[in-house]
Amino acid sequence: MDTVLASVRKTGRLLVTHPAVEFCGVGAEIAARVHESLFGELKAPVARYGAAYTPIPFSKALEAQHFPNAAGIVQRATALVTGDGR
């Protein structure tokens, strides 16, 4: 956690990305701890990007859309920096 907090202090922003669902996962705990520790230093709300809150599809094509991907990470990171929504 110390490494994460030190990094967020440099940028004032955090995008937590992981393959688990966003709800009640480790990413939610990291986001909460950063928010509690650095609230006054954040330039934007902590953002999270995880798997869809649905059963994992059997189809490989649908499975690829279920989990976070590079395009989604770029989109959310850009929005975090520019302030254009989520």
C-alpha cells in the first residue's frame, strides 16, 4: 500500500484495473484506502475498471468483452486525466 500511495501522491490520480468484478473486490479496497489516505491530494476521484458484474460467458468472443482490455484501460485513463466522465 505504501508504494501505491507514493505513486498516487505523484500524479494525484488512480485507475485500479483488475480481472475481477469491481464490486467488493480487492480493487475496491485499494480505491477506498487511497481515497481515505489522500482525499485532499487527489486531482480526480479514484476510478475502477474490472470485469462486468455478470456470469463469465462460455464464448471466447464474449469472454474477451467481459474482462478489462487495453482499449478500455486507455479510454478510462484518458477520461481520468481529462476529466471527461468515467
